Amino acid sequence: MPNKMKLSDADLLSLFHADPDFQTNFTPRHYARKTLVYSPFEEKNLVFVVRSGRLRIYLAYEDKEFTLALLEKGDVFSTHTPAFVQALEGTEILVCSTATFGQALARRPELSLTMVKVLGELLQNSIQTIEGLAFKDVRLRLVDFLLGAAADRGRVTAEGTVVQLGLGTEDIALLIGTTRQTISQIINDFIKSDLLQKIDRKTLLIKDLEAFQEMKEIS
Amino acid sequence: MPNKMKLSDADLLSLFHADPDFQTNFTPRHYARKTLVYSPFEEKNLVFVVRSGRLRIYLAYEDKEFTLALLEKGDVFSTHTPAFVQALEGTEILVCSTATFGQALARRPELSLTMVKVLGELLQNSIQTIEGLAFKDVRLRLVDFLLGAAADRGRVTAEGTVVQLGLGTEDIALLIGTTRQTISQIINDFIKSDLLQKIDRKTLLIKDLEAFQEMKEIS
DNA sequence: CTCCAATTGTCGGCTTGCCGACAGACCGCA
DNA sequence: TGCGGTCTGTCGGCAAGCCGACAATTGGAG
């Protein structure tokens, strides 16, 4: 079950250790919290791996935004896509231009499989997103998100599943394609129905996971 | 400007002529009008090229559908994506399983570039779609569609640009992510404003292309 | 501890677009 | 030339969710 919170499992980092020579193609870069890493207007295309921190991939149009994905340590991304990339916190990435990456590809053909894999996952992710936007209402999209987050980073306790989202209401809204207010509304509905509970600003306790599963199944 | 009506320019067909040996990996198949070519439940992944006819790539959920793309002669597609593929009319395609395609890739590395290109275009297309669904209302999405279609298959005449869509109202609705009724509504608004005119059921005359361009620019 | 800034909750009005229903138009076919 | 099936136009009611406004809460920084 692919998930917005994790873009790619292709473990490129291990490749670095296997072939240190290969690593020389990549140059490390640092970005401070909230700075722009890449904008679709730039000509250069890049391939990069996240070494630490968190990044946000998003679309912008007029004064609206939509978050496509969040990247964490180990995730791979290619700016084949006309989207913005922003550091959410202090972040270090290893960059390579697609040009030189292409050359590396030629020398080590098995790399192209990695490339195809990454693009494939990106594509999968987008289609998932389209499905959400085209077919599901906000409530259901939120449920999907919660289930995904739970599966991905949930810690099971006696009370239920604790999920450290690391995201505020607004952030969730951007990820789901709606407004802060609507998310707030729905989450509090869930809390009133005793399905959810707030641990602190950015972490939730899912008290009844099955209930959510069912909402997902039964239309 | 990428367009829903045309998925890929990667001219794989020419490769066939260049290397007839390569062609033996592909087996031709015929499909009758309205038959299902591929469903996401199948295990097998495929790569194929359209030789004649038209195909529709779509998502389905409960009793709704959403058309991701239409394919025509020369277009390449890979079922890396969990979507349905349906023949809109009598159609012939050349199929290859991704497995054997992978082997071919190994032998002819330059092919992987084609693969990356195809996936990249698919991705581009998806993101375009997400942008539409997330940011634009139906009217604007329709305008985008019309402009794209005009650029792609429009014939310029004294009256304006004639576009043979080959699609009915319902088909357009599925492509845009709305209902038949809403499309009908908006198109007739445009006709009343003298921006559009119906030639016959499936072809339109765009009388004022610039007006549409402007609607697109100015929010 | 206190205060400020940012985040979150809540409300009502308003718009978009869905849905069901039905009427009319069109097309191929016998 | 009439018939049946399909496609298209149009209406009214209705629900989802956006938006602006404002209040309440919270968490840090000093």
C-alpha cells in the first residue's frame, strides 16, 4: 500500500557504499528550514537522495498549494516533474544533474532499473492521488491518509495506535486538497465519536483502527 | 504543452524498422470495440504500442470512472499503473511483457532511455491532471481541454478552429472529472456567448480561440 | 511567569456541482 | 418513414465544502 509519507523504497543509499566511485557524481547540499530547493522554472533537472531532514514536494497555482509528497531520509526524487521542492526543516541532500546521472546510467545499466523503479513509484503515487481527488470526498481522503500514516509510522499501544504525524492541521489540509477548517471540523467529529484522540499538537491516537478500515471499505 | 489526447511521442515504432529482430519480442493482438484490454487485477505487467484504433486508460471506483488518457496509433503505454485499459474501437496493439522487455533493455541500453521517457511523460500527464483537479473548477478544466485538443488536432479555417474530438458529452465528462450534465451546461453557455459552435455531434468549431486563452491566463 | 505569535476551533453564508427526472433530438435500420 | 435506442439539454433540489471572520488555545521565548 503506497503512501504519501514515503516516496521510494529504492535504497540508493546502499549503492553509495557499494560503489564509492559512483558517489563522486553527487554533491552534498544543505538547506535551511522553509527554503526553496527547486522550482519548476529552473532549467536544470536533478536527481537527489535525502540524507537528513524533511522535504515537501508541492504544486502551486495562483495562491493555492497542494502537497504531492513528503520526503525523508533515504527517499529518492527526480525533478522530472514540474513541482516545487521545499525544505521543511534543516535538510541535507545529495544532488546529481540528470545529465551526469544519464552518463552514470550508461556505465552501470542496472541503475536504469532503479530509475524506472523510482519513476514507477512516483507514478503510482500520482495515480493514487488522482483517485482520491476524483472519487472521494474529503472525509474519506482523510481516512485514507490516517490509515496510511498509521501503517507507516504508527506505534501500537494498549489504547490504540499512536501516530506521530509531525504535521499541523494546515499541513494535512494541503496534503489532502482541502482547507484547514474542513480538516479541523472532521477530526473533531472523529474525536467526538471517540475514534480519535489528541496527544499533542502534532500527534494523534487512533483508538479504533478497524472503524476506519470499515469506512474505507464500505463506501 | 502536454495533452491528454496524446500520451507519448517516443517513436518506438521506428525502432521496429531499425531492428526487426527486436520486433520478435512483441506479439500483435486484436481487440474489438468496447472490450477490456487490461485490468489492474491481472498480475502481468505489459508494455505495448498502439498500431491502430483507440484505447482508453481509466480508473474506476464503485460506480464511477475517470479517464486518464486516450491512446492512438503510435502511442506507447506501460501498465506500471493500476488502471484499466479498454478498446474504444477495433484496435491492434503490439504487446510485450515487462519481463522480456527488461531483457531487451539489458541488451540495448539506449532503450532504457525510451522507457524513462515514457514513464516521465506518463508522470507529467498525471501531475497535470492533479493540478486540474486540485486547483481548477470544471469550467476551467474544460477550457484547458479544448485548448489542448485544438492545439493537437485542430484545423484552422476562416470561421475558426475546427476540432474533431471523436468524443461525446459523456466522454468529455469522464476525461474532466465531472458529469455529463455539467459539461452540457457549460458548452451551451459557450455557444450562447458565441465562442463555440457545434458542427456535428462529435466535432466543435472554436470561434474565438483567444477568448479561451485569456480565460486560462486571467484566473 | 507572562506575553505574543502562531495554531486551532467554530460559525453562517454562499457557490459549485451532483443527482434524478424528464423532454426533446438524432441516428441507423428495416 | 416510422421505430427504438442512444445521446443531449434543462430543470430544481440538495449537499459538500470554501471562505471570511472571530474566538479560544497553546507553546515558546524572554
